[in-house]
Amino acid sequence: MRAVSNAPPSAPPETPGLAATQIAFQEALPPPAASATSAPLPLSLEQAVEAALAQNPDLVALRGTEPVSRAALGVAQTYPINPFVQLQVTPLEHTLSGDHPAVYHYVLLMHTMELAHQGRYRERAGMSDLERVRWNVRQAELLNMAQTQRLFLAALYQRGLRDLARETADSNAELASTLARQLEKGQTSAADVAVARLDRQSTERQARLAEANYQTAILDLRRQLNLPPTMAFELPGDLSNWYWLPANAENLLAARSSGAPAVRANSTAEAVAQIASTRPDVMAARADVSMTSANVGLANAQRVPNLQIGPYYQRDDFGTSFYGLRSQFDVPVANNGRPLLQQRQAELNQRRLTLRQFEQRAKLEAEAAIDRYERARQLIEQFDGDGIETPDELRRLEELFRDGEIEVQRIVAARNSMFQARRARLDALNEVAQAAAAVTAATGLPPTALIAPRRP
């Protein structure tokens, strides 16, 4: 699983995992006549993230800004001023007496010299701008990765709700059928049968609504991955198959990419501060400060007038030749460059203020996301320790109901209690899943930093 590295890439990142996935999808696509019977291919969370990073339309368009910035850097690295040649010849000359003097002409070669080395500031600004663009692309990739994780896990949650709603509807249908048979034998009342039929109709509608919600979640994920409608896929497993790792310093720092500098942290708070300080939007803000600082240096350097100098040759009408140098430069009388320098310095102060706010916001967002995740993870551990989802007691009650030893109200109450408990645990799993996606967005860590596909 890809993480957001601490060094801007020199080229758009490759995604070999996605290529294999796309090839597998394309090879597995059946002909149109057999498409209805083909089995959808499994799509893991890692494959979904790789697919979204490689072919999401917004990311593809944003990556197109990097070549523009590289070209702008090439412009900054090229010395912008060329020498110029001035030539004047007057071959048609004559005096009042009608004599033809020597041809008057001169040649002037001039070159502009930047005495304050303005070129290095332009190059530095171009490099910082390219770095800023790359970090902005990284930030967009981070948000895309978190959104893909959020949609993937939300689809698993909606499928869990669908399965639970279908199971509830089937259970109520079975109960209604049992009561109908008991009514024929005179073992129950018509009112109980009517209530059971109403419950069956209500839960059947809820099951159809849950199916529609699940299909909507799949469509949202498909749009995020930019997959064609003919590419069928399914999500293996469910939310209960994931193991949620503690968000401690060890797990957080271990998930950082190989390009990140080696760091150590004595506490989770220190690890969060270190990770937040290298988040892509913070690094982009730092690059923006560096670019603005270069613009300040350039504005200050431009206060030194450029010098134009070059060799000079002239021959007058008497045939006398002149050799020498000619130079010129501006005299800063009305405009000495200070207003522009003050503007650039104000811009630098504003960028530094923005950087401090970005750093503070990144730290607060990371701390809040990890706090939310830890509370949700601990709630899951409590639910797992309760063991309230075992249906053994419900099966025993159903057997007693079929034997006519208990009333229908008790079996209905028991079923409702069990389904509500399962729904509560499913909601808790969805909360920890969405909290893990929020941690990804707030820290730049990959989804595998906090979740594992199977329980150890």
C-alpha cells in the first residue's frame, strides 16, 4: 500500500499493482453474450487504492501541472538576456563641394550583465514552485487514498446492513408462516398472525432499501476508481474480518514510507507531531515560503541596476577608425525598487503565517482523528468481549416456540434484541472503519498502518 513520502517525486508514481489488476479485469471480461453469467472478480482495499491513485480523473488532470512547472524551471535556469548588435552605415554621403568622403559606419555589441546575480534567485524560486506543485499532487493523492478507503469500507458496511436486513426479513417471513400454520391448528390468534404479516412486509421493504443503498455505495466506489460499467467486481470479506491495530507510536512510525527520515518518538503525541509536520499540505506551504523568500531576494537584487557593456567600433567620414567600449545603466532616481521589495517582504510574512497555521491545523487534525479512532477501536474490543451475538439462546427459544411452550411475543422480542445488538456492532465497526480513513487523511499514512485484512 502506498504512503505519502517525505520527498517530492521526480515523475508521476508508477502503480504496478494496478496494472496487474486492470489486466486481470480486462482478461476476465466475458463476451457480451455471456456477461450476465460471469463471476465478478474480487477487489481488495489495496487494489482499490492503487486503482484510484492511477486513474482517478481529478488526479490525472492535476498531475498534468507538474510538466508545466518543470518547464517553468527550465525558463528560470536559462539566462534571460541576450547580447544585441547595433550597426549603422551611411554609404551615400557627399559634401557641399561634391566630394565623396569615406563611408561612415559603426558597429556596437552590447551585453547586459546582472551584477546582483538575479538568476540564482529566479532558479531558486522555480525549484521551490516545482516542489510546491509536487507536494500539492501528493496532498491530492492522500485525500484520494483516504476517500477510496472511506468508500470501500462504507460499501462493506452497507453490505453488512443489507445482509442483516435480509436475514431479518427472512426470519420474519418464517415466523409469519409458522404462525399461519398454528392458526390453522387453532394454536394462535389471528391478531398475532396479522402482526407477523405486517412485520414481514415492513422488514421486506427495509431489505430492498438496504439492497439499493448497497448498490449506491458500489456505484460511488466505481466512480472513485473510474472503472467502466462492464468491469464487474466484488468486495471480499466484511468489516468483521479486519483487525484494527492500536494507534501507538510504534505502529504509526512503522507505517511511514521508506523515503521518510528515521525518527524516534517516546510517546504517541510526539509521533503524531512528527508525522503531521511532514504532511503534504504542510510541505507544500514550506515550499511556498521558500519560493516567496526567493522572490524577496530577487526584488532586493533588482535594486542594483543592470550594466550594459560591450566593444565599440566606428569609422568617420575622414577615414579615422575608433575602437573602445560603451556601457550604460539605469540611474534609480524615481524608482529605487524599495516598493516592490516591501511588497515581497509582506508576502513572505503572510506565507510564514500561513505555514504556522497549516502546521497547527495538521497537528490538531491528526490528534483528533487518532483520538476518534482509538475510542472506536476500544468500543469494538468491548463488543467483542461481550459475546452478545451468539444465536444459541435464540435457537433454543425458537424450538420452544415451535413446540408451543412460549408465546410469540417472546420470540419476537428475542429476535429484535439480537438483531439490534448485531446492528449496534455493525455500526461500531463502521465507525472504527471511517475513523481509520480519517487517520489516513490527517496523517498521510497508508490504510495498512492501522488495519490488517485478517485477524492474527
